[in-house]
Amino acid sequence: MWYPLKEPIASAITAFGKKWKIDAHYFAKNSFLVLIGQAIGFLRGIVSGYLVARFFDQTVYGEYQFMLSIMGMIAVLGIPGMATPVARAWSRGEPFSVAAVTRHQFLVAIIGSGLLLAAIPFLDMYGKADLWPLFLAAAILFPLPPIAMVRFGSYAVGKARFDISLRANVVWSSISVVLTTLIILFHQSALLVLVVAVATPPLVYLWMGRHFRPPMVEGRDESGNIIRFAWKLTIASLPADLAWYVDKLMISHFFGLNQLALFSVAILIPEQAKVFTKQFFPVAFAKQAAIVDSRATRLKLLQAVLAGTAVFAVGIAVYVLLCPFVIPFLFPNYDASQLVFLTSVAAATLITNPASLFAQYLEAQGMIRETRIAQWGAAAVFLVLLGMLIPTMGLLGAIVARGGFRFAFVGAAAWYAMRSPIRITRTA
């Protein structure tokens, strides 16, 4: 047995699996590995983010967040939808060419690098001419993260190899924290923090995934289908991916980089908590991609979401109660009363996080049309709320708009996951 459990606990897991007709040992094993890995990632994100937010000048931290937002806006040119079909191919044992997929990603990502370079001459028009080194570094590094995620992350998810994912997480988290600490101690620079944050994970992933090769079958290559499916998913999520960074750009435009720094600090812990819990979803992805869609499967999905929502409600309540005592201590350079209120509201919007399983189910089952409608509809709601709330409510409006986006997205995904007709086979 893979884990050091006593026989009664192992028997209880087996009994649970039989009752709910799931592979309970699979979920217990991989959830444990993901738990350890995400605990490390959560601590890394909190420590790194805290160190930078706590010790950097507020304007410098705002510059760093501004640059991340710009990169996020053009991240679509990294073809973020590629990770899911590649993971599906690994899960199903389908043959494809890693080189062909990587080459396609790189050629498209080069366009993003070109856009970042082309923006440099125009920075002076917006009073940000001194940010050109950040744009140059971003242009050089831009292709790395999406390619590394497909080369390594898709394999780990599709083959349920969360053990190697854990090892990679430990390595790059340790490197990231050490380098960030050295930057803070010896030379505080938004440029250096950006390079560490963007380059460290993909370099570790590429090194550890350098030997991963899918099976090849004579006369059969799914690379073309994977690329087409990737573009369908990317286009489906395009409005949401673009819109998700608009709030930070609007805040920097209306209120300046100092307020952008305050907003980023307010959502720092809640967003890290969201990432921490969301990373459990890949444990279920391989199973969701391989199973046949049915009413019974959808009912189990609903039960899992409801149980997760109850757990989240308790966690959010605890966080809100602790905020007035913890937040002023962690971030003494920021207005405590404003920061406590903003971060509490940001935490409350995470109540929808477990319902993201509905959206993952749509992707795993190849329900592209439904995914596209949910993403585009939620993005439209988000943009309308941003336009209405940021000019009138400031930072609070941005956080409320994020909550509106999440409710709209998971609501639409839940509707399709539970109410759309059962289709025995799904194609890209």
C-alpha cells in the first residue's frame, strides 16, 4: 500500500469507495500528494507575496503587479487551452508529438513577445517610460510558462503523477523564496522579482519533464486534433482571460500604482487560498476525462460541490474573524481599516470556488460550446460590473465585480453540467 495507514483506515476508505462507487484509494492517495504540494505552494505564494508587499515600496510593488497584469492580458498568445487536450491525450494513451505541440505554442507566443517589445516606445505617453526594462524582460520570458505547463503539467495531470508534481513544487518553491529573500535584502527591484516569479517555475518544469514522451503509433498522430481542440478552448475562455486583468489596469489608470498595490495586497491571501484549493481539481480531471457522462456521474459531481461549499463557508468565516487581528500586523504600511474590509470581501467571493468543478467537468467531457457560453457570459458580466463599479466604488467595486464574475461563471457551468442532454461520446 502506498501510504502508511493502519488497516482500519484503509478499510474505511475502501468502504467509502464502494458506497459512493468511486475509486476512493485513488482520490485519497492523490489528494494527499496534492495537499502536501499545494501547502508548499500556498506557503510559497504567501511568503513571497508577503515579503514583497511588506518590504517593497508601495509604488514599486504596484509596478510589479502592473507588469503581471499586462502579461496576463496577452497570455492568450500562449494558448492556455493547450494544457487540457494534452492532459486528455496522456490520460487516454493517445499518440501525439510533443515537438509539434511545443513548436506551435512557441511560434504563437513569439507574437506576444513582439507586442511587449512594441509597447516600449509608447510607455512615455502614459508616464511609465521607466518601466521599459520590465517590458523587455517580459518579452524574453513570455513563451516559457505556457510551454512548460504543457510539457510538464499536462503529463502530471493526465497520468495522475502528482508525486513528480510535488517534487517540482518543492524545488521551484524553495528556489523562488530564497531568491526573493535575497532580492529584498540586497537590491529591491520589481524587475528582479518579475524575472524570478516568471522564470523559476517553467525552468524547473522543463528540466524535470525533458524525458516525457507519449506513445507513438504508426500512422496515427493526434497532434493536429490536440492543437485544434486547444484553440477551441482558448477562444472559449478568451473573454474571461482578457477581462480578468482589466480591473488592475483600470485601478492603475484611475487611482495610480499605490492603489493598485493596496488592491493586490487585499486579494493576496484570498487568491492564494483559491489557487491552493483549485489545484485539487486535477486529481479528478483524469477520471472526469475517462468516464462516460451520465446522470449518476453528474449527481456525484453536485454532491461534491455542495460538500466543498460547506467547507469553504466555514473557512471564510474563520478568515473574516481573524482579519482584524492578523492583517494590520502583516501589512503595517497599509491603511488597516480599509485593507481588512477589502480582504474580507475578497475572501467572501471565494464561496464559489468548489463549483468550479462544474466548469472542469465540461472541459473534461469536451463540451466546448457550453464552456464557451459560460466563459463569454461571465466575462460580459464582469466587464459591465467593472465599468459601473470601479469609477464609483474604487477598489471595493473591483472586488465585487470579481465576485460577480465568479457567480456568473459557475452558475452557467452548473446549469450546463446538470441540465444539458446526456451525450455518450464527446469529441473535440
